[in-house]
Amino acid sequence: MSEKNTKQDKNNLMEKIVSLCKRRGFVFQGSEIYGGLAGFYDYGHYGLAFANNIKNSWWKKFVDSRRDMYGINSSIIFNPKVWEASGHVTGFLGTTTDGKKFNEMFKTQVGVGEDALVAYLRPETAQGMFVNFKNTVDAFHPKLPFGMAQIGKAFRNEIAPRDFIFREREFEQMEIEYFVRAEDWEKYFEYWRSEMLSWMEDIGLDMTKVHELEVGDGDRAHYSKRTIDFEFDFPFGRKELYGLAYRTDFDLKNHKLDHIDEEKSEKIIPHVIEPSMGVDRSVLALLLSAYTEEVKDGETRPYLKLKPNIAPVICAVSPLLKNKPELVEYANTKVYAPLKAEFGRVAWDDNGNIGKRYRRQDEIGTPFCIVVDFDTLSDDTVTVRDRDTGEQERIKVKDLKNYIKERIN
Ligand code: GAP
């Protein structure tokens, strides 16, 4: 294949993903009816479910299943002194094409008139953890090493927002600040590197497209002594997906915070390892990892090969014909309602013929489509169609819950 063709295919792939996102209710351009606003996007019902599943999987692995992690949900606007101490007022600069420097933080105003305070929308969730370090220590008395975790919005006045939800001006981050003794930083840097890789596999990223880049001197953020970028082969190039940084004691020191090491009875400033991951880039990289086209009998079937724990919908329920009340009644009360109560992420789909419904659910990434037909009325079995193979099985209605549970595990 020529280089030109390859480039064309990659552009096509991005176009396909963007149009699938709109068509199937994942991601819409922000303020679309007014012509949009560069760098802002809105998540529709399925995109939201998808992003929530990613965030839940992250929280479960890095917070709920651990004993050493403390969650926080800090405000987005802080006292501006936070950003002076963190170095962002002087150091968080973007360079324009004509070489001018400007600060990437969005400015806003708190209060009115002459007393109004110039404040900023946070450009990273990280500082929300540093400014709550003392509160967390006083409330929970953790011993080193321990971490703080936050999922939330961040805002950057990016000079060139581009590539759909890859580079936005409003986005979401999942960040951990892990506090360690200075002498232990290398050990925990390696530990978090492998934890990050293991979560990437858990959610179903195409690991052949993930690469590590040791970020050189001069290219790292102002607070970092070592950074590894986890890059992903996006259709528009190999770009940063996530970052892992050794922030030293830079932030706690600048906020004049310290910690009493109970074991050694001494005051120390812990050092920080920071795994930082974007929700929106996870969404995009997962869509690109999962997008598959199967060509059969001259027809192309696009589908999202998402893991069931991440897919927006676990199963869709359809009456074969929507104008047959006995099928609709059965499907609704005996199949949809109990599955919905069990799994939550269950769709009711009676729009168009069965072929169209399968096509739609394939593009949403729904692992199982369940159809109630005339046989169901006499033998209490339904058809369950597998998204990846297209194969269908007849399953007893009373066994459906367990069947799905077994299949998703
Ligand atoms: N606290 C460290 C920090 O913010 P970063 O590398 O600037 O580090 C961390 O950002 C992650 O946030 C990135 O790896 C990426 O996943 C996501 N991210 C950063 N800027 C973004 C943007 N403009 N649009 C979407 N995601 C972004």
C-alpha cells in the first residue's frame, strides 16, 4: 500500500469515528447549533456511559481496591495564590506561532467591581490534591507511602485545539499524587509505571499501539525531574495518551507543607509520583482500539469490539415485531425489566428491522442482542446474538441473567 493510501485510510478512520460518535450519541460538537466553539465537546447518553465506565474502572482499581488511597473532589477555582505557588502563573506558557508566550490558564473573575479577584480555572486536577494534603493527613492519619486521587475537569486555553477530543480546552483528568520518602521515588516510579500499563490492558486498549517515551531535559513540565509519556498511535500520529511524572517535593515545598514521619519522629517533605490520565483521550484511544470492520458477502459490518465492562450497553432487548403487542409485552416485562434492574446498562431497541437494530447495536459496541420472537411465547426461550461472531444461541429466559454474567466474566 502506498504512503498516500495509508494516510488517506488514517484520515478516513478518524472521520468514521467522529461520525459514529455523532450518529450513535457518543460525542457532539459543543454549541453545535451556533457553529460550535473550538476545543469544546459534549458527551451524549452513550458517550457518557462509556466515559463513566472508564472512570469507574480507574476508581475501582486505584482507589476502592487499595488501602493507601484517599479520594478528593476539590473546587475548580482556587485562591489565585495556589497558582502562584505552584509555578503556573509564571511557568504554564504556551508559545504562539509568531513566538509570543502567553499563559494557558483561563482567567475569570471572582466578585464584582474594584474588589473583584482575578482567578483561574484549574489547568490540572493535581493542585486540588496538594492544597488538601494537610486536610487529608489530619482527617485520616495516613502513613507514607500513600496517595490522593481525583477525577475532574481541567481547562487550558490551548492555542491549537485539534483532532476531535484529543486536544480540547475543557477536558477531564484522572490523577494520582502518590507521596513517598525521597529515597524511595525510583522504586515507586517503576511501580506506577507497571500499574498504569496493567490498567490500560484491563480497559482493552490496543497495547501494540502504546509506546513509552522518556521525556528529555528541557521538554518536561516545570515541576518534573523525570517524566514518561505513554504514547498511542492515533491516526494523526504517535501522541501523548498519559503521563507519569516524578514531581519531587516541588509542590508541597512551594505550598509550605510537610509531614510528620511517625516511624522516624521527624518532619519531612514527601516526594511525589504522579500518574496522570485523560478521560477524553482514553475514550478516543479506546474507540480507535475497538473499531473493527468485518467484510462478509461483499458487505462491510462496522462494530466496536469493546470489553463488556466498558461498553455503554451490556445488552439490547428487542421484540421481533413492534406491532405485535404480545411480543412487546413479553419482551418488556419478562426480559427487559429484570435485565435492566440487574445490569442497568440495558437498551430497549425496537426501531427498524432486526438487521438495522443489529447494525446499530454493533456500532454502539453492545456485546449481546436479545430478540423475543413467536417461539418465545410458547417455549420461553430467546435468541442471543454475539456482537463479535454474529452467532446466535437460544437461551431460556430464566437463565438469561446468569448467561450474561458468565459471558461478561
Ligand atoms: N498534572 C499533570 C498534568 O496535568 P499533562 O501531561 O499536562 O500533566 C495529563 O496532562 C493528561 O491529561 C495527558 O496525558 C492527557 O491524557 C490529558 N490532557 C492534557 N491536556 C489535554 C487536552 N488539551 N485535551 C485533552 N486531554 C488532555
